[in-house]
Amino acid sequence: QVQLVESGGGLVQAGGSLRLSCAASGRTFSTYHMGWFRQAPGKEREFVGSISWSGGTTYYADSVKGRFTVSRDNAKNTVYLQMNSLKPEDTAVYYCAAGRATYDDWGQGTQVTVSS
């Protein structure tokens, strides 16, 4: 099991940038695939992006491709979500998740609000 704590959310104007961090506990972080998800008010949680345990493979939702970048630093037990060219529709609570076959461990989320 991995404990996850997100940080870095906040209020930003459209076109701006934010970097979210997700700090993980435990000595096995480097063996977990990591994902970022988000949930806007009244909507279902949706996939944003993911990164393999080694950092060699990343995937993105079409809605964020080219604007968001997922990266990780296994030495710091941390995964990042760099968000550029933010849009009001990116407003949501952002969650990181860890897993091997499925995402079993989740953080508490961090709010991102993009004003127009």
C-alpha cells in the first residue's frame, strides 16, 4: 500500500500554468505505475495522464495532450503533473493514484480552478 498526498493546486487564470505534485510514502514507489485523474463538479472522475514505473511510458487523455506532462522522480518518491495553457474546463479536483494492475491507492485530491 502507498499513501499519496497531492499539492500544488490553486487558482490560475486561463492560459496560465500549474505544477501538481504527489508525494508517496513507502519504499516501493518505484515499482508502481502512477496516474492522474480529475473530477469536476457534477461530472464523473476522468483519466488525465499516467506514467509507468520506470518513467519510460506516458499516456494522456486527448483533452490534455500537448498541454499537460506527467513525470516522476523515483529518488524523491514524487510524481508531477505539469499543466500549461490551462482552460476553464480544466477546473476540477485532481487526484493521483498508484497501482500495478489497477489503481488501488488514491490521494485526497487538490483543487485546481481556472478563471476565464
